[in-house]
Amino acid sequence: MDVLLILVPAALLLGLIALAAFLWALRNGQYDDPAGAAGRILFDDD
């Protein structure tokens, strides 16, 4: 049971880090156009 004193805060910390990374990516426009690049490769711009 003593291991829970380490694992629970560690899991919460990792979850908060993942949430912060997701919010950072969201604010920096990483998810603005997820299907755009897949469609652009099919067309030739010549």
C-alpha cells in the first residue's frame, strides 16, 4: 500500500504534463487542418 503514495502522485503529474502538452499544441495551431495535407498531395500545382 505504500507504493500507492508514489504511484498516484506520479500518475497525476504525468496526466497534467500530457494535458499541458495537448493544450500547448492546440493553441499553436497543430490541429487546424488535419486533413488538408492528405488532400493536397493528390493534386499537382503546375
